[in-house]
Amino acid sequence: MTKSPTNRGAVVITGASRGIGRTLALDLNANGFDVFAGVRKEADGEALKERSDGHITPVHLEVTDDDSIRGAADQIAKATDGAGITGIVNNAAVFSMGPVEQCPLSDIEYDFGVNVFGAIAVIQHFMPQLRARSGRIVNVSSSAHTRGAIDFDGLHGERKYSGIAAYGQSKLANVLFTNELARRLDGTGVTANSLHPGVIRTGFGRNNSGIWGALFRVFHVVARPFLLTPEQGAQTSIYLASSPDVEGVTGEYFAKSKQTQSSDRSHDTGLAQRLWQVSEELTK
């Protein structure tokens, strides 16, 4: 892996240890970006650094830990001499199918905590650096958002819990929050867009234990010929983080590197504003 001599800016990627995130880090770095790869384990960071011939900078970034995010933001600010970053790709995500689990970031249901509040916390801590470079925010959602609904009375998982419903809810929240964020950032130069990466051939969902973990493993074996590779699944995120074609484009939803229509519910501004308010209250 060699690095392009042209420095095109600095990009932060969450969930960069493997799959789409790792592919994103390697591709963007090879195309001239300084990449700060958010990882949870030091060994994963060292492996990624080795694959890039030392050109990628791994940083410990656990999206459920506010101190970890703050530390990563401080580390990157120093590494860039305060110049700021040109983009963040919020790629970290989970799909839990077991018993309801709480996220330590805000004692919220785990999928919502990681997929939504984790992304919100990352954006919050890096916003000064994004403003400095009119940076891009790229939030990885999913077509599962079309089946999602926001249950504000059940965000802690205290009501009837369904892993599939929880995941769809979190992915709808990704799009709603991105759209509201784009409206609030209007005129700042910072853009925010969301996307569907496709159904990818990765380990996603196989971290579950018991019957659900077994089912995910079987699914990935049976469906493997029909699933996208991580390289294919990363293309829309790469496009939004780097292409001049989307310079200034904000508040949109993409799939297959093309702007497309998200669900009607994701365009409900009242719902988006309520989600924003609740997010502020729960994440303080």
C-alpha cells in the first residue's frame, strides 16, 4: 500500500478495525488523505498501520466512551497542528439480537447508543475541527431505516424488545439526525449526508451469542455469493468523503454512490427536531 503524494486533507473513520471501515481507511489513504483510523484494540490498529506501510494513524476511539472520544479528538488536533479535519465517516455500528443491553454512553438501548449517540458524540467533539476546514460528515445508515420507527418511550429497552426493530429504529435515527444536522449547519460550510452501503460480506451481526449468532453465521455462508464485498460496500462512503461531485451537497441520502430518496418518515422535520432534543437531554 503506497500513499499518494497529494495531501487532500485529514479524515477520521470510526469502526476502522475491519470490514468496510478498514477498506475505507486504506482506500482514502492511498488516494492522498491523512487517515486517522478509530479502533478499539491496539492490535487492530497496528495491523492496519502495517498494511498501509505506516501511513495510517490508528487512534483508540470507543464510541460508547465519552473520554475515549475526547482523547481521540485531542490527539488528532495535535497531530494536525490545529488545522482541522476535512471529514468524519461514522462507520461504527452494531446489530444486537440478544437480550436488551444498555450502552454506557447514556444508559440507552445498546444499538441506539452505539449507532446513534456514538455518532452524535463523535460529531460533537470534532465539530471545531470540522468547522476549521468546512469538513464533511458522512453517517453510515442502512436501507433498514425504511422499516424503522422511533419509540421515544422505549429508548432504554424497557418495553418489549426486538433486535430487528431496535436496529431499524437506530438506522432511521441516523438519517433523521443527519437531516436535522444539515439544517442546523447551513451556512457554516460543513456538510452532512447519510447512506446505505449495501448488504456486505463482513462479520456484521455474527458477534451475537446463542441462536442469533449461529443464524447470522449460517446466513453469511448461504448468502455469500449474493453479498457485496467490503470493497464494494465502502464505495459510497468513499465517494461522499472525497468526491468533488458532492462538494457543498448536504442533507441528502445516498446509495450506490448516487443521491436517492430515503423514507417519507426520515423527512419528518418535527420528528427530527424531537430526536435532536431528546438526544441533547440524554447525552447532556
